[in-house]
Amino acid sequence: MKRIVMSLVVALVVPAAAVLTSGCSAAQKQELEAEKAKIKAERDANFRDRQWNDGVRQVNWGLRQLDKFDQKLAEAEPESAVRHLRKASGHFAKAMTHFEKAEVGREKQGAIDDINAGNEALVKAYTDLEEGKVDAAQGQLDKANEHFLRADQTLAAAAG
């Protein structure tokens, strides 16, 4: 809702301001430019926040797919397990895209590094599963899970 209001303000106010500034003093023009810069900065901050939140949501969905992977592996359903592992990998890749768009700070960079490392371990795990190496896949999954849990803790700490 806030984004829609900001877009509406920018769409209506900025062109109107350009017309009105033709008869304004230099001080008034500076004031209008400052207001325009403030609106742009707020819009950019909202974009970064939304991207960050979308990335966190993708991480949570990926962790849920890892839980399903564990369940299917325990039930000796390797084909279904691989499918859930691929879904988890996709969610973590989407999370990375959102985090990159959010231009994360230093305190959140550790989460991104852990997600990347976990995603690499996931790729190895489903490759091992496809080759029938269930024990090796479980080892890779354990590594991935450690990375994802560490990333989740970092994200929770960064959120406050």
C-alpha cells in the first residue's frame, strides 16, 4: 500500500512541481528538489526492504523443502526426495537474487555466504542421490542444513 501511495505521489506531484517551478524562486526550487530526493530515497529504501523480506521468505520455503526431503529420504522415496531437494535449491537461488537486489550490508553478508555454500552442497546432494549414493547425499544434506541454519540465525539477528 505504501508503495502504491509513493508511486501515486511521484506520478502526480513531480510533473505538477515541474510546471509550478517555472514561476518559483530559487529557494523554492531547491526545496522542491529536496522533497523529490527525499521521496526517491524513501522509495529506494522500501524497495530494498521488500527485496530483503522476499529473500527471507524464500529461505524459509527452502528450509521447509529440506524438511520434506528428509522425510522422503527416511521413507525410502529417493525420487520424491530429489524433487524436494531441487525445489529447495530453487528457493535458495531465488533468495540470493532478492538479497543481491537488496544491496545487503556487512552484517547480512554472512547469511548470503552461508546460503551460497548450502546451495552448492544441495546441488552435490541431489547429484549423489541421482547416482544412488544415499549416504553421500545425506552427508551433503547435513552440510547444507548447517549452512542454512547458520544463515537463518544470521537473518534473525539482523532483523532485530
